[in-house]
Amino acid sequence: MSSSGAVRVRIAPSPTGYFHVGTARMAIHNFLFARATGGTFGLRIEDTDVDRSRQEFVDVILEGLTWLGIRWDEGPVYQSERQGLYAPYVEQLLNNGRAYRCVCTPEDLAREREEARARKQDWKYSGRCRGLSDDEIRRLGAEGRPAAVRLAVTNEGETAFDDLIGGTFRRRNEDIGDFVIARSDGRALYNFAVVVDDHLMEISHVIRGNDHINNTYKQVLLYQALEWDIPQFAHAPLILRPDKSKVSKRKGDPSVIDYRDQGYLSDALLNFLCLLGWSPGDNREIFSLEELIAIFQLERVSQSNPILDPIKLEWMNGEYIRQIPVPDLAGQVRPFVVQAGLAAESEMVSRAAWFERVVAQLQERCKTLVEFSAAGAFFFRAPSEYDVKGVEKHFSKPGVSDRLRRLAEAWNKTVDFESETIGATMRALAEKDGTKLAVYIHPARLALTGATAGPGLFELAALLGREECLARLQHAASAIDSGLGT
RNA sequence: GUCCCUAUCGUCUAGCCCGGUCUAGGACACCGCCCUUUCACGGCGGCAGCACGGGUUCGAAUCCCGUUGGGGACGCCA
């Protein structure tokens, strides 16, 4: 813990060009923890691997966090800009004998690794260079053999740490081995940079993925060698795909940005990711950000790997879609409708009130924002074809085209064209015919929307407007007379 | 392979620390019924699980050991 006792956490993603849902989940955990404790949440970009890091990849992460509503209080701090900070501490360790220079070549190490594999053992460095004197190092350096720096790890005892999520973790030191903390070109390596940065940033709690546990032992060793306070750790299990393997870009798993583009609401995704592998203990599942801040507890994060179930995410997104006020929802759906080519942005602006009514009709029928375009396309353009099963069922009965024409005639004569009058007209027609209302409704729906399912007929007809409805009714009647449905 | 972690319905989980209240609760999905102009929403009901084997105990989902399964880490990557 930092000397002040204040909670300071951070998320430290490496910019790989993909905003992993696991990264998002850890960001959420850190963020909630900071908010709940009045602490500080920082963002640090782990880009010491200059070959793989690019600004545009960083931008993806910032964009994703911002979209999710996760605000960071400090940073982004770029590790690549902090190289100068690490060198003195490497030097310190070298001087007090806790670290040593290693002149093994990549080939030497590859050979060691192969031998270990042949013996079916975990590879760890032999410690061959540990006894080399400064003179020898200098001589080998003159021969063109640059030296990396390794931490000297004792073979005695074990390294252990208490984890807020996983309890006590321990590992024998002899299984860890002397690991590299600085490359032969002088640049610090991940494990070293993390420890120095976390110390300098006074990080009190390191909340990260399970995949770092074996790094944590090394980092604890480093804290001890540097004689620094060790932060509190919390390692959350990794999110798995339905096939139980790691979520990955290569396998085509959606990134946070992908979920956004597929029409998921940021609040829903945040809620879902937070609930994945965590439960408040009661049976609630839907939480606002404020509620999450109040009730989220790291200690209650489960210790086994959760599988991301896209179906449940979809359900939760539907819950959010149904929950939010129509004007908000309409605003979120709008870009998707424009994207789908149903209407121009300018048209959406001029018909904003009408569009809100459309969205209200679709609200409880869509689970993602993209679905609105498919489910509501008929609001923007006449159906180009009629559902085949629907045609068989509703357009093939004798007298259908006649009924559609009589409906058009009746609709043409009403004083206004609102859902009440539309419905009343149809009921009157059905009554006069001595038939059920359904006899009019189903063919009319098919004629107006091209589909057999959708919003209430009276409501959608009103939104379509009298003129458009009459045209679609006539068109369907003609199509039926021309042989459609027979 | 070695090391580390882990194990409740198909999936997410509650319960486990402090054994009896668990004929194991909730959610998603699925099935049925109701509501209903269709679909959806909503309501009601159903299906389905303590991985296995040993202990400990009057009693174990809960404690201990082992087996098996799953995941992660084994880089001069992060």
C-alpha cells in the first residue's frame, strides 16, 4: 500500500489494436473499486515493446473506455516514455548484488530450453552467468557479447502473496529462476517496468487478470529486492469463449468496439461484463453504474473462469433497450438506421418526432440497436416482397384482394388517420362481413409490412400515414390478382 | 511435460469460510400455459446441477486426501 493509505489503482493495457473484453472487465473492476473507495483510477499504456505498439492501437483503447463510460483520473501514462526511470533501479540492484549481468546468447538460451523440454521440465535459466566477475563481463562485452540483467533469485524457500480474490498464492523459488529484468540494449522488461511504475505511481491495489499470476511472483521478488512496499493484489479469472478457450482476436471474438458497432448499449455491456464471474449475493442482475459502485466487491469475484454467453448478453441488452426513455433510445438507434441506408441523416432530423414513435413501437421487439433497421425497414420503404409463408396463409384465400381494396376505400374516408379510427374502421368492416377481425388484420399487415409479425397494425398504419397505406394496399391487391398466392 | 489456479443445472451464479434451515435458490436458453390483431413484452409453470473416489462426522454441496476434467504460465513479449 502507498504510504498515504489512499486507494490508487490502474489499468495497464498493452496496445495491440484490439480492445479485449477481458481488458474492459478489468478496467471496470478497477474503476468501480476506485469509485467505491474514493480512490484514484489511472491509465497506463504498456508499450515497452516498441515493435508492436502504435498510437492508433492506443486510440482504440481510449475510445472503448470512453464509450463504456469509464473515466480515468490520471494518464494515460506511456511506459515507453519512462525508460529513463528504470535504469537507476537496475543499477541499484546490480550494485547491491541482487542482480547480475548475463551474456548468454539467444542461442544458448534456446538450447537450454530445448534440453528442459527433453527432460519434460519447466524451463528456467541455469544461472550460468551468476558467478561471472565484472572483469569477465567487460572482456566478453569487448568481444561483442552484450549483457542483459537478471535478478538473482534464491533457491531457498518460496514466494507468496495474499490475493483479494484468490486467497494465498505460493510458489517455490527454485521453480522461478533468475529472470531478465533489462534487455542487453538497456531497456527494462515488462516485469521490472511494472514494478517500478506501480511503485512510483503509488499504486495500492493491482487488480488484473489471472494470466499474470506467474508474473506476480516475480514482481513480489522485485519489490522485496528493491525494499519497497508490496501492493495488494487481486487476480480475476480470465473470460473464456463458449468452447472454453481464451477469448481472442484471432478466433474472431468481438472486441468492445465490435459490440458497440453491433448495437449493444454501453451500460448493458458494462453491466454484463461486471456480472460475469461476480454476483452481489442476492438475485439481482441489472444494475446502474451507481448501484455497481455501491455493491461491487472484489472479494466476491468467483475464482473459476467464466464463459461469455453471447445469448445472455443479448438478453441483457434487450432489458436495457426496454428500460431507457424513448427519446434516448431513438438517438442511439438513429446512426444505425442511417448506416443501414434507410434514411439520410437530414431526414432523420426533420422527422425526429415521427421516428421516436417508430422506435417506441419497436422498442420491446429488439435486443440490439442494429435490429431496429431490419425490424423497422417497412417504415421507410414499401416491402419489396412478401413473406412466403404469409402469402400462403393470408393472400391465397378467395376475396382477399377485394377485402384489401374495401379496406383502402374505408381508410380513405376516415376523418383522421390515427390508430383508433384505423382500428374502428377495420372492426366495422369485419362486423359488416360477419367475419373475425383477423380476416382483415393479417392480410393488411402482410400488405403493409411484407411480414407476418411486427408492431400493432393500427399503430404502424398510423405511422405510415394514409397515403402510403392506401398505396401499399392497392399494390398488394394487384399483386394478388396477378397470381401471387395461387 | 513442469509449475500455478480452479471444479454447483448446457451457460452465468447463490449457498461453501462458521457442516444440519438445501427434497440445492435465482438468471439466460429451452418447453408448456395465460395475456393477445401477429410478433414481442409481461405473468405462471416445467426441464436441468453439487465431476468422481475415499475419508472425517450422528449428519457433507459445505471440512480433509486423491483422481479426473478445465484454465493459465513457462520469452532479452506484454
